[in-house]
Amino acid sequence: MTAEPRDSESPQPRWNEPAIRVLMMPRDTNAHGTIFGGVILSYIDQAGAIEARRQGSRLMLTVSMDKIVFHEPVFVGDLVSFWTETLRIGTTSITIKVVCEVIRGADPQKKVMVTEAQVVYVNVGDDGKPTPIKRRANAYSA
């Protein structure tokens, strides 16, 4: 299944729902009053893993995450959405694009693209060794 084309107004692909949507809370702030970048990275990894699982990966390990550039800060009260797109499925690995977008708590009409990443996962068996990904016929029916 391929994603619909993206329009210039919206940073995320037009799917029914994001992989994850999280309301940012005070416990996740740094000394500057913004959300720790590491918190966002953790959610990027989780969102990518959810998409990898939709595609047939059973147990996956994160292999790499490309260069991450934060274009905007994330604040307490922001609603953060993590949109995913499968870029490549290999024999034992899968590459997922994750786009992070916020709806500002202070201005619910304002959507801002915060960052994006490509995350590579390897599918492993119970023995921890790479194993083939069993692709699902309809990956988007959870």
C-alpha cells in the first residue's frame, strides 16, 4: 500500500491516524522549559516499531536512526503526533520514515512539523538472530 501524495500545507502523509499521539507533560521538560529531545527520539523509535510490526516484523531491534534536526521546540501541553511511512522492506530489515508534528497547546489551530527521521530495524527470532520478515497481505488493518 502506498501513501497518498502529500500537500504543501501538511507535513504528514494523509493516513487515518498517526502511529502514536502524545500530550507532553511537565515531567519531560529540560532546564529551558522545553521537552527533552531524547523524549521525542524515544517516541520516534516507538512509532517506527509500531509501523514495522504492521508490516510483519515480529520482534525488532533498532539498528540506526538517521540525522535528526529539530526545527521547532516542543512545549508542555503540545499534542505530538508521530506519522509513519514504510520506505523499504528487505529480507530481515525494514526502514521506516517517522514525521513528528505538534499541535500547539497554546494555539490549537497551529500545527508545526518538529522533526523527521528514518529508522532501520532488523527483525530477529527468539534466538536474537536476524530472521526474515513475514509480510502481511493487508498491513494497515491492525
